[in-house]
Amino acid sequence: AMELSELSKDSRVSELSAEPVSELSHMSQQDEPSSNEIAESPGKNEAKGIAPVEEYERDAMGRILVCDGCIRGPPAHVKNQMDLLFPDEANVKDEGEYLLEPGEWKRNDMFFEYRLKEGEDLRLKGNELFKQGKYSEAAVFYRKGLYYAAFDEAQFNFELQDNHREYVVKTITPLRLNYCLCLLKDDYRPLRRPLPNLEDRFTEIIHHCTEVLNLADQKQAGLQDVDRVKALYRRGLARMAKDDLDRADQDLRAAAQLDGGGPDLRRAMETLRELRKEQRDRQRALWGGKLAASSSADADADA
């Protein structure tokens, strides 16, 4: 069963206490030969393999284009252009790599099944830490599991077969939901990069819960109704913490329709009503004071 702690204005959103279920840089001007240099000594430049100025074709940003299958420009620029053509070979670090220990495999070097197996193993290790109340440590394992099990949108939709997508959904959904559950805990602390700080954690929760709900909207196999309820509920709590009360209300109502309005959801919605009342009281006080000041100023002018 899920339970909701008492909420306060600054930190009224706590968590469910249930056990978890299941840079490319463009070349500088110094890197490029100037038109004057090329014009002054065309023979010397051609001997060095530098194309004459008229052969440089550029896009709207002034970058040299690939012409006839050849990349033109100095070595530094050629490398950048090759990174664009072959992104897998580019030296771009995924933030999840910061969680890897020396000697651990990067996900691009692993077969599909091994990546998901690693994600599942990390989830189970995170579950053990969660049961011990070590929520921040568990969050590290869940986030690391996401690094291995997550596929970008193009890979997921166009490279994987239906059975592979179902396998991914079954692996990554509990990782996302459990990760969000850890971030909602009052004693959560960002132990390691890239775990979010205390201010940004609610944005992170909203992102991951939305990813789960997007899969539900696409009717992806492997997702259950309980996963959708948890995603709505936890996103609603995160939105309450960010004072986005209208959308929090939409999430909690949608979760209640699916779940039948359990006690945890009822307590969350009661807390939401209290927050909205406080918000209205603050607005009345603010606008009431301004209207009173305006009326006083008008009276003084009439006198």
C-alpha cells in the first residue's frame, strides 16, 4: 500500500513508503585559412592540400559543407564533421557514465540482452538498499540501471522489434518509478553526479514519470495500469512541490480514476486542497492590499 506523509508548504510532498515494484564544438576562425592567405599564395596552399577559396562551400552558419563525399577543411574541422557523420564515434559522454566504476562496460559496447540484464541487476540491488532505508544509495543504482536500459527514441521506435520493445519497457519502467520514489524522499541527498540536487529533483521526477506515461499513451506492451497510476501519482506530488497545483490536480484526479481513489490518493488530494486554499488566501491578501492602497490614493486625489 502507498502512503503519503504530511505535507508542508515548503516540503509538503513526501513519498510513497511502499516497497518498489519491480559536445561538438565548431572550429575557431584561427583553424581556418583566411581568404587573403589563400589568395596571396594559391600555389603554396594547393601544394599543402588546402583547397582554393572558391571551393569552400558553406552553410548559413558559415560552416564548411561536405562536397562530393569529401570533407574539406583543416584537420580539426574534419574531425568535427566526421563526428557529425558518425555520432557513435564522437567523444560525447552520457551523464550516466559518471556512475561507472573504472573498468565497467559502457552501454554502447554491450549487446542488447546484456544491457537489459545489467539494468535489471542494478534494480534488484537498488531494491535491497531501499528496503534498508538507504534511499540516496538506491537512487544511484536505479539511475545507473537507466543508463544501461534506456534507448533513444530513434533506436526504440525504428531499430527494435516488438518483443525487444516490450523487454525494454518491462525493464525500464520500474527503474524510472523507483528512481522517482527515491527522489521524493525527504532525506534524499544527491550523492553522485548526475543525480539531481534538492531543487531540481522534482523536475527530474516529472520527466521520468512523463516518459512512463508516454509509453502508456502509445499502448506499449509491457506496461501495466498500476505503472500508470504510480507515474501519475508521483508526478502529481512533484508538481505540488513545484507549486504547479492545477496540473498536480489533473494528475491526481487521473490516478484516482484508474485506482478507484485509494487512501493515499485521498490524502494527497486533501493536501492539494489545503495548498490551493493557502494560494487563494495569499492572492486575496496581495490583491486586497493593492486595491485598498489604490482606493486610498483615489480618495486623497478627490479630496
